[in-house]
Amino acid sequence: MNLSLLPFRVADRARGPEYRTYKMEKALRYGQALFLFPMSDIAFLFPGQGSQHAGMGKLLAARYPEARRVFDEADEALGFPLSTLCFEGSEEELKRTENTQPALLAVSTAAYRVLEERNLRPDIVAGHSLGEYSALVAARSLRFADAIRLVHKRGQYMQQAVPQGEGAMAALLKLPEGELDRILKEAAQGEVVTAANFNSPDQIVIAGHAKAVERAMHLAKAAGAKRVILLPVSAPFHCPLMRPAQEKMRPELRASSFQDLQIPLINNWHARLITGAEDARAGLEEQIPNPVRWTDTIREIARGGIRRFVEVGPGSVLLGLCRNIDSSLRGVRFAEPDGLEKVEEFLA
């Protein structure tokens, strides 16, 4: 096996062949070539839609020039002041999908650049839905300017895929094991309702036609789910109703330049490790109508020995899911200047 082909960090290369061999041996203990990456214990996670809030990124941009440059680049790439929307826009404006997606990407990338500037880097990355774009920017597979244009179109295409009011999403909390497939089959009645997010063992999100989702909610409650919650979303994401958005995004993605990843990523589509440019492109295309396999993503990362997680971007939803998936995992978040010292201490 040619060790030079593996995605070791520059720091690992500088420490010599003995250290790289040690890392290889540690990786191989996990039983297969899927986990051939530098085995430290740091993963960066990037949030998706739902983590946005008014004023996000404003303090980062005011404090750190590298963060300010990210927002300037976003404004130039999009041709409108996304930074103003992030810093001063209302919650209602930020909830619009075509605004939410580029705004979250910009804030997460700005936060990452602050960490990167201080040599705080991960061994592996993952992003929840939209967050996979942020993760690919961090991994230097996708240029930020290209990514921000792509997610702006992604948001528009996803919103256009299903007329307002015809689709819905719901969270099923603590649904008894083995009930999901039966519920979805019974609820469909010729319509679409499928799993959209496997967020944790206790939280599954479903999506599809509004009536079918409503039927599934009633069936889940009857089957013993602790809670069922209709989500306040503008479209039924990550289900087959998103195929029109996938068709529109396909040429956009294929026209964009992807590079091999400098940091490995566990993708949403198959919850498997990728390092190649074409796998990155395919994953973004296929995640649109398919479920986010977040539980499997975190388990795959943890299986490699990683126990420390940093949520890079607004909110702390992903850290909460991590703890629900595996209580031994630890994490901190970074999206504001006052969180930097805590991250530095956590990663020391």
C-alpha cells in the first residue's frame, strides 16, 4: 500500500514516516480501508437549515479580518449584500430558503476561517444537509465563491420544487424501533412520505405531501412515539418531491470545479468517508432527494476513535444530536468571538 496516496495532514508528514506508519496501523485496527485518515480525535461539524438567527456573523466580522473577508466575498459573488441580511436582517427574511442557505454557509465559513487562521484544524469534517457545502469548503474541495452561488440556487430550486402548502415535514421523537417502515407505507396512500433525516436514535424527520405527513404523524403517535412535531418549514426537503430541484442542480454542480479533499469528509448520502472530487460532487447531487444519515455519520466518525467535536457555525443542534447518538462524545461550538478561548482550550 502506498502511504503517500493517503490524505495525511501536512503536520503529520512533517513528523516523519514513523508517525505516519503509526497512524496507518491505528486506522487499520478499524477493519477496513474506509477509515484511512489521520487518526487524531477532532471532527468539525457544520450546521444546516434551522440553525440561523438574526445578527449571526456580525460580531465575527467586526472582530476578525479573515471573517470580514468571507462576507465581502459572499456579497461580491452573489451580487447583493448578504452580509447585511446576516447582520441586520429579520428572522422572517432569514427563514426564506434562498436566503437561509447562503447565509449559513457564509457564517460557518467565516467561523472556520477564524479557527484555521489559528491553526485549529480538524482531522475529519461533516455537515448536516446544507452544512455539507460548508464542510467541503473547509476541506478545500470547493471554492467558497462557487459554493455560495450554488447554495443560493439550491435554496431557490428546493423552494420551487413543491408549491407552497403542498408539502410538509415532521419530527418523530422516540418512535419504537421497527415501526417506521410500516407507518410510512400505511400513511402514503398513493402520495409521498419518506424518512428525510435520521438525526439520532430518538429523532427521525419525515417529509412528503402534507396529507401523507399528517397521516404518518397520527400513526406514529398511535405506535408509541413520545412526541410528533410538525416542523415550520417552507418545503419538504430530502424526499423524492425534491427531484425537480435535483434535476436543476445537476448541471450547476457539474459545471462547478471540485478538487480532491484535503480533509476527509463523511457524506450525508451514504454516510461514508470520501476524499475524491467526483464523490464530493455526487454526494451534493444525491443528498437533495435522499435522507440525511446523520446518526450513521456520527457513528462512523466515532468508530475511528474520534471523540472531540466542534460545531462550526450558528447554533448547537448538532452537538445535542451527537450526545444523543453516543454519550461519550464531547463538543464545543464556535460562532462568536467569546467562544474562541473555549475552543482553544478544548483542542489543546
